[in-house]
Amino acid sequence: MHTVVKAGTIAALTLAFAGESFATEWNVSLWGKRRAFTEHVEKLAELVSEKTGGEFTLNISYGGLSKNRENLDGIEIGAFEMAQFCAGYHPDKNPSITVMELPFLGIDSLEKEIEVSKAVYEHPATVKDLGRWNATLLMPSPLPQYNIIGVGGAPHSLEDFAGLSVRATGGIGKAMETIGAVPTSMSASEVRQAMDSGVIKAAAFAPHAHMSFGTVENATWWTTNLNPGAVNCPVVVNTDALEMLSDAEREALLGSVDEALAHYVDFYNNNTMAKWGPLLEEKGIEQVTFSDDALAAFREKVAGPAAAAWVEENSKRGLPAQELLDLVHSKVGM
């Protein structure tokens, strides 16, 4: 039996399909839960949807798509279109941006962190480095200087850190090692359990993470001004997916980055930090402040050797390591 379709019907169906626009959906791999650290991604999703009338959406997943240490691998194979990760999770995979995790770089604000990160991200060597993973750097996740929260007796001198087991990654871990601490690297979501069970005695985080991952709950002390550095955690997109966007979609995405970052900075400064001080007071956590002389000695002992070692190691990888370090110093004003 043959079905006869009138020519007019075929034409109508063709016009209907031709006139139909198919919405673009991207999957975004984050971890933990919504917090200050992810507010720029949440804002970006909101802006992109608004600008495209809901035709381009970012579907944000907190841990449902990948483990945080595997997000860059997921981007490479196109398992999702956007992801956040931290350079220190796998420095061998993204050596160019680990320059931002060197200790004592002198970055003193979220705004400066954004400026310096963007300069590093736009450097041709960095673009090529991340290009190995089919990744395009979209925006940083600026963080204030890390400090350390711990259990047990508080360290009142740098010498008191000797033997202390502390969760600290990247350059911060190396800095802690120079004063005798025992740094260990683990996923942020594992830290609370490790502290509670005694596997580690302390953890280096920015304030939002101490709150989000619960390290503040049973802590007895907090360093107010150790400021050894910060981690660098970019948001990247799959390069093929970016190139497949229409011009309007690409403009909606890229043109929303600055506004998303401005929202992030405002949220962190006026929401997160406004809660941090009162929370320490409420929980009776001892706030440890080190002398200027002790901090100067710490910086002198750590900063120069760490930078020199980073340049030597990454020059061997074929990176213009000194050039990247000089770029950071020029943007910081050193």
C-alpha cells in the first residue's frame, strides 16, 4: 500500500522545518555546590539565556558530569562543553597557568587577580598549552589569598608549622613545605572528612571554601595574614563547541564574561567576606596574626626559589617560562 502525499503538504512540511530554530544547550561541569566560587558561571548562564531569548542555555551540573580533577579530560573529548578546574590539580597538563599559583606574587585584590589571569590566558604559549586539550580559556575564578584553618594547638610562629599535615596544593603546598609543614593534595570535597578523621590537621583555602566544605565547623584556629598565595581555577570551553556557535550565540557568551566577573567580585566582597569574620567570632576560633618580620622572612625564603624552580622546570617543557613570569610581575607592578 502506498501513501500519497500531496505536493502542497510536502512544501508545507519543508517550510515548517526550515522555519524551526533548534535551541543550543551546553552542559557545564562544576563540583561541590553553588557558592561564591561558582557565581560567575551562574551569572553567565543567566546572561546568555537572557540575551538569546532562551535559545542558548548553559546546563550547570555540580558533580554530575565528572570528577573535578577530570574536567579538563572531559573537555578534551567533548563529554561536556564547559568546565571549571584548578591548575594545581594536574600541573603537568596545564603548566602555563601554574605561574599564577606561585607563592607571594603580590596580587592583593580580586580585580588584580582577574587582570593578571587574563593576561596570562591570552599569551600565545598559554593558548597553545590548553589547546592540547581542545580547550579555550574563557575566564578566571578570582580568589583572595589563601589562609590556613586547623584543629589542635594554634601555631604562633612559623616554626610551629613543622610536621603539621596540611591540605595545600600547587605553590601554596611548596611554600608550606619550606617551613616544615607536610602538604598533601586532595579534592576539596574530601578535606572535611580528612580533618575530622585526623588524616590532616589543617587546610589551606579561601574563606568561601572553608565555609562551603565545612572545615570551619570543628576548627580551633585560623591564620589571618599568612597569605602564601592562591590557586588559579579557570573556566574553559571545548574549542570545537565554541566554533560551532552562531555569531549571535558566541557574542552572547563572550560578551557576558566581564559582567559575570563583576557580579562574582561584588558577591565575594560584599556577601562572602561579610559573613566570614562574624562566623570566626561565633565559633570561637582563635585568629593567629604573624609579625611583619616573620612574614618578610617567609616571603624571602619561599618566593625567589619557588619562582626560579618554576622557570627552570617549565623552560625544559618548552614553555617561555621566564616570559610568562615577567608578564605576571609587570601586571602586578613588581
